Amino acid sequence: MQFYIKPKQKNEILKTLRGLGESFLKEIEEGKNPSVEVPVRTLRNIKFDPKERKIFLGGYVSKRYFLHLGETRRFTQLAGIASLSKKLIEEDKHVSLREAFYILKRTIPGLKKNIVEEQEESNRAIEDLELVINALREQLHMNANKLGAVAGNVVIKDRGDLIDWSKLGSGGWSVPSNVEDIEFVEVNAKFVIYVEKSAVWERLHEDKVWKKLNCIIVASQGQATRGIRRLLQRINYELGLPIYVLTDFDPWGIYIYSVIKFGSIALAHISDRLAIPQAKFLGLTGDDIKKYGLEKHLIKFKEIDEKRLKQIREYEWFKHNKDWQRQFDLMEKMEAKAELEALAARGITFISEKYLPEKIKNGEFLD
């Protein structure tokens, strides 16, 4: 089991934010140019640790100065987000990324320039602050949109409310962006299945797969949100439940698995709080296509699929993995991809009653 970094407590984050502001003030009082060190988020600073099986950020940092023509706005944006975060934590309030943008979108006194003009700028400033104070965006009380659902024999406490994931109807529990303060009260499950598609999750939920296989089923729509990845990691580390990733047999599905397991290049600075190196691939494989007679249901590759396949098979974490290289070879030979929904050709509930139970029982996972 890899080392698990517990998230900072609110009082620690507040102390760090206050310290950041005090350091700026001290430099101003001493007649110095206020500055802040920000780790560099470029490909040259992205590393892969084969032992920990995680993507992480290297040691390169850049120093950002307030009194610098090319850095003043970025410095001001970072300071503005830090100030907003401190206020939110102190008042125990949360804002969406869009609200944070509008709060920061104000004119700098004496100038005709706004602190931010586009939401991309405020989003980037939030990510910079994550790096500077080593805390998740969600811990700064800034949340993204919800996009995901969960069902299973689990009872949680969320902001004082007890929520039973087994009794929330056809929609399941809507996974929030911020899952840091959720408490697991009762858990009766052996493992978790993460599904890349909400439509497939709905099939599993309707068939009560979570009840029959005694598991938790989680879904997003495409790439897992940060909230879902963090929830999966907490379940894995804190409850010790295996995470199985169910996706299509295509480069995009495998990339979704890759991000959940190893972390993503864009968020390498928080891999310790998102990546799940123990996760296993439960999705469609080239062998499944032959085994279940899905050849007639393949979707021919487009040029963009071919390019993506070439990219992912060269990832450091896949490059020397014989099992994965064999799957990439099969995909390349087929010049096609297969979707999970193709299993419906074998029967509406085939994925729930045969495919998943058999693969899990036989331990047919890719690592």
C-alpha cells in the first residue's frame, strides 16, 4: 500500500494563507519587490515514479514578482484568489469556479485593467494557489460542477445529513465537487466499479449490480471529475476497497483508466491526492471482442483514434508493460474500437449477469 498523504486541515490552510499574505506585506514594508515561488507546470517538469506508479511534479520552480511588467497580473490574480479563499474558509462558504471568476473580475484601482478578463485566468490562478500552499482547490472552498453518480450499500454523513447510497432511486447519489468532509458511517461492499459512461451505469444500477455483487458503482461522463477521483481514492485508501475501471476498448477509455490509476499530466501536482496506483482495468479488451463475438459491432478507427493510440502506447507507464502492449497491438490490427454498449447485442442484461461477474470471479484484470 502506497503512502497516503492526509489532506491539510482548515486551520493549517488558513495559517498558510495568512503567512502568504504576511510575507507580501513584509516585503512591501522593507521596500522589496513582493514575490512568490510557483512550481513549474510544463512537460519538462513532469516525472513518473515507477516504484510508486504515479505521475508527479519535479523540482523546477519559477519566482513570480509583483513589480515585473510580464508578471504583475499573474501575481495579482494569485493574491486575489488567496484572499478570496481565506474569506471563504473563515466564513465557511463555498463558491463555484464561475462565481470565483466574477468575484475576481474587478477593475484595479487607478487602472483600466481588470484583475481577470476570462475564467481561464481565474482557474489558472486557483491551480497556482494549489501549488503554492499544497492544498486541493476543493479545500480552498472553490468547487466545479457536479458530474457523476454513486449507488451501493453505503451510508455517509455529508454536512450533518445521513445519506444512504442504496436508497436514492434511479439517479443515485450525485457526487459533489468537494468530498473532503464526507464521513463513511456504514460500508458494506467488497470493491468499487467505476464506469466511464452514465448510460452504462444506469444499466448496472437498474440491474442492481451493486446489490448482487456487493459493490459500489460510480460513474461520470467520460473523464472522471476531480471530485470522483478523490472519492475513489479515499474509498481505496481509507476503506481498503479495490477499484476496478470499466471503459470502452479504445484509446480514450484506456486514457481514462490511466488518469485514475497514475494521475494526469495537467494535475501532476496533486497526484498524491487523486491517483490510485492499485486500480485495475476491468473494461473491454481485444480478447473480450473475440470471446463474446463482438467483431460485427466494431467501430472503424478515425485518424484521430490512430494518433491517440500511438501516443498512449508510448506513455512511460504503458511502454514496458507486455500485457498492455499486446492489447494495443490487437487494437492496431483491428483498426477499430468497441464500446461497452455492444455487449447489449448478447442480451440487455448480459453485462450485468455474465460479463462482469465472470471477469471479476476469474480475476481478468489488466494492471
